[in-house]
Amino acid sequence: MITEFRARSRLRQVQLCVVGAVSVVLVALEGLNAPYPLVALATTVSGTLCLAALAVPHRLFIRCTLLATAVSCALTLVDTGLPRRPENTPGLVELSVLLWLITRAVRRCSPLSATLLPAAPAFAAVVLPLRIAERGENLGSVIGLIVACVPFMVVLGLCLRLYDALRAREREALLQTQRLEHARELHDFVAHHVTAIVAQTKAARFTAAAGHTQSPEDLDQMLAHIERAGSQALGSMRAMVSSLRDPSAPAATSPTGGLAGLRALTRDFSAAGPSAGLTLDPRLTDRPLPPEITTAVHRVVQESLTNVRKHAAGAGRVEVRVTLCPGDPEQLEVSVADDGRGGAETGGGAWNGGGYGLVGLTERIERAGGRFTTGPRDGGGWHVQAVLPLA
């Protein structure tokens, strides 16, 4: 309750404080209706304990509820033996709070406690009218009305409990969706750069192990490629962490520069692996595209190039094509094909590595309303194709 109170706006906090103060004042005024000073004080204490039980944190709720209902029942028992009783009210604020304690117990407590605990405030509320002077049928009607209110408060608590469960389930589903999205981003960005680092490091070790002498310029160029890939991986990780720390900031993982950024992607790939050629439809160069389409295209090309480097043994050429579909200018086709031996020999090529690249790309493309296919090429190599709607 305290955490929820702090989470509310300042205006809402002031309103709750005013309501609490007014309730305490009303409890004290109702206590003055008692004919004896000690009974008036006991009535005020009993009502205040009930208000406190309604507002305490959950860990103290059961004990405070049992204490408040015990004091209320004890006061009712004492009042029934007095020669003079209150003429106007037995404590309507206390009665209302006892009914709300039933609702809170059903809503917040464990199933066992929610079954047993409401009986205490319900009993205290039903017998509370016995504090006033007897008025025949009127007293019976009041008690009957309170008895009828008890099931209503139980049902209200059950409805609020169901609402809380549904809201918690929606929150968990949202968090799971966010976790999957972050996993895709980490795979798409970091794995791509780390794979480049591994491939370039292997090339350097192979050259050294074969006994080839390298000029300082060649060695410096190779190390520069490794340094650039490491810097890109670090930048991608920093962008991901920034987006996680500041949810209000725009996503820093969206590719910049539109489809033109594919040129830098293929150029960096060619610098440390097989030659990669890019064919970009001129009609797409200056055409504004939805961000999700641009991101999906980048991920398809990036993941395909990463898997070529990982799995396409002996690949010498990779062709990347991003064009409008023939006969349908409202659909964009992304195609990545290599001439390596991975696809023909393993039956799975770049997608048979047991990772989550295929799953993540399929989810991303389908979410954008497109379709995604992969498979071996005739004569060797592997082919990846994605068709995305531009509308």
C-alpha cells in the first residue's frame, strides 16, 4: 500500500491524505455519540484501528485485521451490557471500513487466507448494530442489510483479484515480448560484429601458421579491421544498454541512412571475407520506407552475411539484391545468395547452426506482413529471400 501510495501523483496523494484525515475525524465525532467517556474513547480507538488495517502494508494486513475486528467485537459485546447505548449511530465509518476489509482480504491474500480471513470482519460488521439502543424491527432490517452486503463485498474482491491477475499476465506478456525483441537485437548486432572479429582473427592465425611473411602494412590493415569490428560491437552493445536504461528515449538500434546503409554493410563484409556485391533498385534509393521495413531489410542482409561467414565454406562471391518485385511495385524483395559449399553439404547451410537467427528473422518478417524462405541453390550455395509489403 505504501509503495502504491508513493507511485501515485502528488494530487492523488493529497486527496488520499484528506480522505484519511476526514475519516478519522468522523470516527471521533461518532465516538462522541456514546453516553460514557470511556466508551466514546473506545469507539474512536476501534474505528481508527479498522482504518489502519485498511491502509497498512500487505505483510501487516492479517494481523492488523484480526486485531481491529477483535477490538470491534469486544466493544460491541461491552456495549450490549451497558444500561445506556448510543441513540443515533453505532459507528457507520467503522462499519464501512469492516466491509472494505472483506474486499481487501479476498483481493490481496493467499487463497487460504482469502477464504478464512473475511469471516472476522464480516462477523464484526454484522453484530456492530447491536451497539445502539434496540429499536425492534428497524434493528433487524439494518442487520439484514449488512448481511446482504457481505456477499457483494466478497464478489467485488473476487472481481478485483481477477483484474489484478489479468493485468499481471498482460504485464508479463509485454515483458516477454520485450525480452525477445532485445534478444533479436543482440543477436543481429553483436553476433554480426563478433563473427567478423573471429573470422579475421582466424585469417591472421592461419597466415602466421602457414609461415607467410606479412608486411607491416598488411598486418596493420588486418588489425584495423578487427579493431573496427570490435568498436562496432561495443557501439551496438552501448546502444542496446542505453535503450534499456531509458525507455523514454527513441530506439538507438534502428539502422540509419535507410537502405543506403547496406552499401557500408556489404563493403565491411567484403573487407574481411568473400566479395559481396549489392544491387539496390534505384526506385528505392529516395523512396521513404516505413522504419520496420528498413530495419527488417537490414536484419535479413546482416544475418545472411554473418551466416555466410560462419557456414558457407569456400564461398567466393555473395550477391545481395534489394529490388521491387516484378509486376508488384508495392512489394520489396530481399535476396542474398552465395556460391559456397555449406548449403549443399549440410542440408541446412547458414541456417543449420542451431542458433536463433532463423527464428528471429522469421518472426520479424512475419510481423511486418511479409514472407521468408531459405534453401540451397542449384549447383551449390545457399539462397535467402524475404518479400515485404511496402504499404
